[in-house]
Amino acid sequence: MTYFDKVLIANRGEIAIRVMRACREMDIETVAIYSEPDKNALHVKYADEAFQVGEAHPSGSYLNMDRIVDIAQKSGAEAIHPGYGFLAENASFARRVTEENLVFIGPSWKTIEAMGSKLGSKHMMEKVGVPVLPYTPDGVSSFDDAKAIAAEIGYPVIVKASAGGGGIGMQIVENEAGLKEAIEKGMRIAKSAFGDETVFIEKYLVKPRHIEFQVLADKHGNRIHLFDRECSIQRRHQKLVEEAPSPIMTDELRERMADSALKVVEVSDYYNAGTVEFLYTNGDFYFMEMNTRLQVEHTVTEMVTGIDLVRQQIAIAAGEKLQHKQEDVTLHGHAIECRINAEDPLNNFTANPGKIVRYRSPGGPGIRVDSGIHMGYSIPPYYDSMLSKLCAWGTDRTESIERMRRAIFEYVIIGVKTTLPLHHAIMNNRHFIDGDTHTHFLSEGHIQNNLERYLREEETRMQTLGASLRRDKEAAAISAAISVYIQKSQR
Ligand code: MV4
């Protein structure tokens, strides 16, 4: 069944290749866009056609709506997949695509717009009985109107941007003395980051878990969930490790949370793939936000359910009914994803772009590597630092951890510093192994000493490897020649 003849992927890196893989399996031609620094990127080589969309900076390329729509029309693409990040949750873009008679592979722009307001989505969920934390129903704009409500909610509270996401602008307030400054600072950040200074206050949970539910809905009123993911190990609101299912999930809790997640889908008229985000603490859970996109960590859900979420997105966008009933969706085993970023974990995770001089990705039983890099590739400094996603599936969480350890050992990326040593330390950390994770796991310093010891070992390993690198220069030259050959043969 070919739902579309041609789809434009308005993204780069691993997610662009991920979407192109689904398209290739579905016999759908692919159109890539690329910025000037990405002209030799893997997603450009992978696509059937590729067009330069602009210069390095995202505003001139991957965020350039006019150019993207123009390329879609000129190339004859019928649909656009936004991936994640960039324009994936931009209601104006989804609306523009729809108004140009192209299909946006995602929810309706109206739903994207509605879920983009954290306050508005809380109101919506509260009405249908989805648990939300005590909060100020309207935005707060001054200390006076906030003081009374904050006292009612009870400290600590947190100030959040309504138009925001990813923790940007969040201000934790321990007591009334800090409230005024927190509101003013939160409003300033909200205004500059999102162009909307609306902030609200809600009860602050000290060490919650981040548990999210994958959902799928079609345009005919069918909706299902595809179980839960735990994404609590984050650094500055950037997820580092995700897993499915959550290690603390029970059948009873899952039923309650899934029921809430599906209520969110229903009341928001949602269709396509989405994620309902909750915070969990001591048996209670609270709706946080609805992510109207395919997420980075969709991989672990695919590994434990066997369902290809991108294929489902494309079929739904083409008007198909859901291919699975809820009772058909079964959970099998456990999957963990480690985000491999070009960052230096011992230097405050500073981005570490550069050239990959040696690259060998792991394989074998239960391993999946979704990456946008190859030997000889130079990582541009203009975009986010994620190089690849290393995923390990096991029949249970223990086997999944054991496999992840083995895969991290096999993974060779030379030329840039990466978060691989951090993931080695996490996979060997007693708290992680016991499933005792929460959102402040990394900030509690569990990992640091392990990390330093492991890095010293890593340094020694690199020194011995360095000796063999010289021999590999020929290998690098050969691989460069091959990639040029592929490029030429595709023109
Ligand atoms: C919270 C919270 C505690 N209490 N809200 C971070 C970004 C966004 N997903 C919401 N976030 C949080 N909201 C209340 N009322 C703690 C966080 C939070 C967090 C949440 C999930 C995973 C990691 C986190 C790291 C820091 C803070």
C-alpha cells in the first residue's frame, strides 16, 4: 500500500534517516533538505532527492518555512514529515503546510496550537478529570495576585512559562521571599524565549519521576496507547537515558495512567503519534504536557511493542484507520536508550563538535543504533549535539542493562568526546540498576566518581587504540572514497 508517492523530510541527522527508512520500506520516495554545512550529511545521501534549503543557522534553513514549502511543491512531494525539534510543534508551519494542500504528518495545527499552551492544556485536562497539580488557573503577572494563591498551594512552588517547554524559564520558589523575583525572571525569560510572557505557578514536586505514555490516534476517532516510558535521567531538561516500560510501573498504575493519557487524546481531538507527559511521585501522577510530535525516544516503545511508529504516522496522515486495536498491543521485554552526544561529560557537558576519525557502531542481539554520523563526518556546531541513539532490548530490564553495557563497550567513536563514558557509569550505578531514578539523579553526583575512573580507563584504551589509528588512515581514506562514489552514483 503506497499512501504517498513522495514525502519531504523537514529535518536532519538521525531522525531524518529514521523517517526515510520507513518511507523506503513503504515504497515512498523521499526528499531531503539540507543546510550548507550538511551538504555531505548521511540523510542527504540516503534520500532519493536532496535540495539545499539555506545556510548554516537553523533560522535560514531548517526553520525556513517558505523555502521548505517551496521545495516540497517544486519536488512534487505530497506530504511533509517534520521529525522532532525545529518546526515539529510549530502550529503556524503545520497550518501553512495544510493551506498549501500538502499533508502535515502529525496532528492538526489547531491541536498543536492548543497543546502549546501549558495553561490551556491543564484547564482542558482538569475538566475531564485528568489529575493536575494545584496551580494558578490564570497566568500570574504580579506578585500581589500570586502571593495568596502560592500560599494556598503551599511552598515549594514552581513558576513556569505557559507557552514554554523543556524547562526553559522554570523558577523554583522555596518561600514567599523568593516569589516576586521568580515571577519577574520567569516572565522575562518567557517573553524572550517564546514571545509570550504568560507564566503560572504550580505545586513543586521535589524528586518526581518523568513517566510518559506513547499514544496513537487516527482521524476516525480510534485511539490506543503503546505503554509507558521513563525519562527521568535528564540534564538541564535534556533527556539522556530513556526506557520502556518504567521500572516502577504496576498493572494497576498503568491502567490509571493509560486511562488519563487516552482522555487527553480524546479531549484534545488528537490524531497521529503523540506523547502524554506525567510527573509521578509516591503513587500519584499529574499531567504535565502533551508533546505533539514523534519523540527522540520513540525507539524504546518500538522495541517493546514491535510497532513502527513512523509507518503508523504516515498511514494515519494518509487517512487510514489504526492498524491495531488496544488488545493487539502487547509489551514484550524491556528496552533502554542512551543518547550519544558530542559533549564532554567531564567538562560540564560542553559541546564537542569535530571530525569523526574512527567510527564503529555496535550490533548483535537486541541492539539498535539510530545515527546520523559516519567515519570522516565532521559534526557541525550549529545544531544539537546528539550523534546517535544506542538502544538495547532484553527479555527483562536486567538483560537490557547487560546488553547496553556490552554495546557501550563495543561502540567506537574517535575524534570527538562523547557521553559514552557517562552511560557506562550510569549502567553500572547501583541506583540506576535498582530502578531508583528520578529527575535529579544526575545532579545528586551519583555518577561523577565512577565517570572519572572510567574515563581514565578510557584514556588508556584510546592510547593503545591510537597506535592502530595510523594504520586506519588508509581505512579512513577508503571510506571517504566510497562515500564520494555513493554520492556520484546517486546524482
Ligand atoms: C516540574 C518538576 C517538579 N514539580 N514541575 C522539567 C521540564 C518539564 N518536562 C517539566 N519539568 C519539571 N517540572 C513540578 N510542578 C520537575 C521538573 C523537572 C524534571 C521533570 C522531568 C524530568 C527531569 C526534570 C528535571 C528537572 C526538573
